[in-house]
Amino acid sequence: MRIAVIDDEKLTRMELVRLIYEDFPQAEIYEAGSGVQAMQLLEKKTFDFLFIDVHLGDMEGTTVASLARRLMPDAKIILPPPTRNAR
């Protein structure tokens, strides 16, 4: 199983990778810390699962997800749920 973890926050990526390895120790996990890095990764590899942050700093995660969907129609794409503004 090949998994991509795409998030501009390094600590968030590290924690998600750790959690994935706990349940799937044989998984191949690739990381990208920006939208540009993600696009480059998606052009080189195919994935079964992609965890994509919505706000990547240099572009929206939905743009990355759209490219991933075109390149890998069977891949499972996981985006974080929307958060509500605290008042």
C-alpha cells in the first residue's frame, strides 16, 4: 500500500505518518510539505491513499486533490473535515 501525506505543517505530517505506521507497518509513505512538492510527487508515483491538508500555504489542497483524482481515479483521497470558527 502506497500512501501520500501532504501537509505544510511538519509536526502534523510526522504525527500522521506515525499513526499510519502503527496500523500499517508495511505501508510505503511519502511526504510533501507544499503544493508544489505534492504536484511533483503525484507526477512520479501513484498512491492508494492520499491525506491532503486543505490549506498548503502555496496552494489549496483541493487543487492537489483534483490533480490526484485525474491521475489516480481509484485512489482514496482524505481531506480534513471543515472546522467552525470559534466565537
